[in-house]
Amino acid sequence: MAANTIGVRQLSEDRWQADETGWRVFVEVEGKVGQGWHLWVFRSPSTVLFSLSPSRSAQLPEAPFGADATGILLSDRYVVYKKLAREREGLQLAFCWAHVRRDFFSLAKARPEHEGWAMSWVEGIGGLFGLNRRRLQVRKHPESFAAWDQQLRGALWGLQRQREAELGSPALHGACKKVLRSLKRHWEGLTVCLDHPEVPMDNNAAERALRGPVVGRKNYYGSGSRWSARLAAVVFTILQTLELWEINPQRWLISYLESCAESGNRAPPQLNRFLPWEMDPARRADWSRPSGREAT
């Protein structure tokens, strides 16, 4: 019940980050070869939602957004998200600058003769992150914000001009041009953060949300059945949402399970008491503290 309510809450929001990773479910599925499934995460300002799918198909991410979704989705450049945005008129894609930076790192590693060129681009992208960070630090001060915003826009314009000049250079190696062409294709999504400073320049928050499940996958390999895979996604959803609100999961779980027992092994009738965004500040503050066992 709590996980379903988290999903409903996420549907009502207008900003998300998304990412995915492999997950193994050791069951046979008709028409499917192997046990490789995919675990998806969708992070909004107030929720973290996990979903498991037997495939990495373009249909899965539709569920957390709905047909009439309106907002901004920040992700990597995986084709699934691009297809989703084409089919959702109100959904705008923002792309991750950290992935662009990795392109140049990868090129420097694969082709050492172009390392200097690639690292100059890495430095330029790092400058963008620095300017954006300074811009966000003064969001409540319009004049200072406008000054840093102008500097960020100027730096982006400079990189855009450099990109076009280098793409037109016959001397630039094809591997370098390939990275620049990708940068050009995704430029519109990479600059969404300019007019929407509430949107980060990277989707690191979604990637971090996957770290716990990835560590678990390395230890217990995945799930042994469909129901346990579903349970894993539900537990990840609840725990990560609690972490987002800085709520102690042990305190929350003890209280929630006690309420379930008092309700005849059913979900508590007053579920709002357990939803972070509906809790009164006193309860949220109390559940944010370590439990007695943790404190010792």
C-alpha cells in the first residue's frame, strides 16, 4: 500500500530523474531467453520509485508518468527515454552532462594521442558545473543570480562555437568528431538547465539510488521468483523514499508493522501518518533520529 501511494504521489509531480541497471530473476518466462531483467528507478523531488521489467523495452517507463504527464525528465541518452518524450507531448527531456564528460574521458583512454584534446573538453565541462553551482548558491538574490546565469550562458555559447569550429576542421580525427556529433545531437536537452535551474546538470541522484540494489545484486545475485522480485522493488521504493526525507527506516518500519498488526495484518487505515510529505513536522523530526539500538 505504501509503495502504491508513493507511485501515485510521483504521478502528481513534474520533475523526474531516471536510470536503470541489470537484475536477474531466476524464473522462466515464455518467449524470453535467460534470466536477465532490468531494474528501473524514477526519482522525483519527493519520491523514489523502482520498477522491474523482464526487458529493457521502450514501453516500461511510461507507467510512472502517465499519458498526460507534463514535466521534465532528466536521464542519460538511452533511446527509451527519447522515444518516451516523442510520444508524450508534455514531457521534455533533459540530458546528463556527466555522461557527456565520460565520452571525453573514454576517448582519452582509448586514444592516448588525443588525450590532450579530450581533457581540454573535460575541463570546459567542469567549468560549466562550477558556474552552475555558483548560480544556484545565489538563487534568492536576483542580481547575483543574473550575473552568474549570464556567465554560464556565455560559457555554453563558447563551447557551442568551439564544437562547430572543430567539427568543420578537416584535421580533427574521426573519433573526436564522433563525440562532438553526439554532443550536438543532444545539445537541446543538455541546455534545459539554463531556463530551469531547478533541473540538475546530471542525473547522479538517480544513479546513487541504484547503488544499494547493485550492492545487493552482487551479494545475492537477484531474485528467485517473480513475487520476490516485486517485493524487492517495493522495499527499494519505500527505503529510498524514506532516505530522501531523511527518515530513519527502522523507526518507520517498526511503527508501520505494529500498525499493520493492530489492523488485523492489513495496511493501516490512516496511511497518511506514514507518508513523509503528509507527516506533521514533530513526527518527521522524531523519526529522523537514530533508534535506541542504533544510538548504542
